[in-house]
Amino acid sequence: MKSKGYVSDLMNKSAAELGNDLVAAKKELFNLRFQNATNQLDNTARIKEVRKNIARIQTIITQKQRAAN
């Protein structure tokens, strides 16, 4: 599965890198939603994939914060 490799990559990143990834993913989601609203988006499944990636990043950030405490 691709998601396992993605999650393992996220686990190796620092908190600052995760924050940057989260901002980039949220910007991408905004752009995808905008394209979808204007009927320019070809692959609508990408929206779901990006949403899940955002959730994965937020989960890893939370896990790292709990481990630090």
C-alpha cells in the first residue's frame, strides 16, 4: 500500500517539516475545491486523497506532541 510508505516518511520528519506539509496540503485542497466548483477538475478522487493525507499529518503531529509530554 502507498499509505504505509507515506506514513513512515511522515514519522521521520520533524515537527516543523510536518507543519509545512500540512500547510501545503491545505492549500492544495483549497485549489482542488476551487477547480471542482468551476468544473475544471478532472480527477475528483484527488480531493478525498488529500483530505486523508491531511488527517494523517495531523495524527502524526498529535502523536509526536503526546510523546514529548
